[in-house]
Amino acid sequence: MPANLRLPVLALFFIFFACSQETGEGDKTLADSSALVDKSVVPKVRVDLLDASGFKALKRKYQGKVLLINTWATWCLPCKEEFPDLVRLARKYENSDVAIIGVSVDYPDEVNSKIIPFLNSQQANFPNFVQDFKQPEDLINLFNEKWRGAVPATFIYDKKGIQRAFLLGKHTFEEFKSEIETIRSDS
Amino acid sequence: MKEINKILVPLMIFFVSTAVLARDSKKKVDDFTLTDYNGKSYTLSADKASKAIVIMFISARCPVSNSYNDRMSALYEDYLPKGILFIAINSNNQEDIKEVKEHAKEHKFPFRVLKDRGNKVADAYDAQVTPEIYVVNQKHELLYHGRIDNSRREDEVESKDLRNALDEILAGKPVIVAETKAFGCSIKRVE
């Protein structure tokens, strides 16, 4: 090979090699994405304990965002029926000024046996907690004095951390979205 | 000074007596007539014999309500001889009279289970959850409202709130903890 051609050929070879590597990486990412959709591959879900100080910290952390907190339980059928709409909601508001949080009112010792398997089955894509209060009413009253503890119940806070909606029972994606958008436009 | 006292003293008497009346006045619940799964009717105001009436909003499908089935039967057995009546109400729209009957038979409930069609009584009482308890006297004054105890796991119960309230009522004492809360299933209402 003439000496004046060696450098361009080497450069072409390098570019070709780099592109091949990039394509390979791209394939890997696609493979990962499809793996997340595949229900046989379990994504990692984290469930933290939520006590009174954790609740206050949570509210502080999300100030400046519209915060939707859904309370649910693995023994509650309407909660389970409602959950896919929350997953859809979290996907819609990903990286926005709206945050979705789940709080299970199951027992903390049911995280691995019941809560995580359910969250995995739903491909839960938002932060999740389990209540860790000695008395149920301590958590119930923190959310709303008018709440008697029936789940599902959803509480929506404005960007200043003031509760603006208390939704008792099962609701739909559209109903949640409508409440969020009203609070969002007022904030 | 005397002139000021003429105004201040009646005013003080008014505020103190109002405060005492407010403290002693109990919330009243509405009367109702419902039928049980055998078609037999029950009217709250027709009950003149009981020292207190325990009204329990329950569900055939709610796992939390069902975790209390044995405890509700035990309460009935313990307190009926002492003059306390127990009535269960099913207000869930999805649970028809046939299901209510089968559920009561399956669990051998010793108390009557009434069907609240259209959740009218649940609405009047603002009952939200199952199980949810209302204890009333003959004047339909609310003496206790809330949970049976503080854990759906019977072996982890620390506070037997309903039993405590009934013991205080039978002793002629005011109920110290008259309002409690617990997690449970929401009552499915007509849409």
C-alpha cells in the first residue's frame, strides 16, 4: 500500500470499527428495553419504610412539584385494578413537575412476600413505600383527618405542599390527570 | 366596675354553660329500617330493650372485614347476655342479597346481617370503610365510632377498642376513646 494511502485507510478502518461497536451497543440497549417489557425478567423495585418523619421528609423533597400519593394494599382489589393507571400516569409525567408516589398500607413484613411481587407484576415505575406506623390512625390523620382508612385513597398536593385533593376509592387515569392539571394550572 | 360586672358575669355564665352543653351533647344517628337476607325487617328505633346497639358495616369480599368474622361473633357471644345488641349491615353495591346470605351462613354469624340497598344507611351514617363500627344508645346518641381493634392480625392486637368502649358503657362511664380509625376496604357505592 502506498504510504500516502495508509493514513486514510487506517482512518476508514477505525471509523468502520467504531460504528460496528456503536451498533452493537445500540442492539444491547434495545435488548434491555425489550427485557423490561418481558414479564419474565423482573426489574428491581425498592420499597422503603415510611414513618412520620419520613412522611415530612417526603413532602419537603417534592415541594415545587405537584405530588400525588396513592395509598393501597395487596389485599385490596380496587387498589390493584387502579394501579395500571398510576403506572401510566407516572409514565406521562416522567421528568416533569408532577411526581407520583405509592404508599402500601400492608405490614412492613410483607414487603418481600407480597408488595414487591405485585409491584414487579405491574412494572411499577415510581417510588414506593410501606407504612411503618405503630397506630394506623397516626398515618391516616397525617394524610387527612376526614379519612377513615379506606383504601384506595389518593391525596394530591400542590407545589407548596398543600393538600388540594382527597380522592376516596378507585379512580381512572383521566380522573387523576384532570385533578393534577387543575392543581398544576393553579400552582 | 359594677356596671362592667353586670355585663361580664352573664356573658361568662353563657359561655361556660354553652361549653358544658357542647361537651355533653352527643352526635345522633338517623333511624333506619332494613331487611335481612331472610326478608325480615329491622328498625333501629323499634329496639327498646338493648342497653346499646352495635352497628357493624361489613363486607363479604373484603379481606380485612373477613379477618374480623370470628372476632365479631365472639363479641356478640360475650356481650349479648349483658344487654348489647349486634347488627351487621352490608352496604356494598357489588354484594347482592344471595352473596350476603351465603357469607353469613358460611361463617355462622350469630348476629343479623341487613342489606343496605343503594347504600342509603351508609350515606346517612357517612360510613366509608369495612369493618366500621357505630355504637349507639336508645336515644340514638353515638357512643363509639371506629374500629374493632387496632390490628387485622388477631395475635398482634394491642388495643381492644370496641370491647373497651362496651365495658365502659355497661359500667355507666363515658367512653374514653370514642373515635378510632383503621385501614380497611372502601364501601362500594352505587354509581
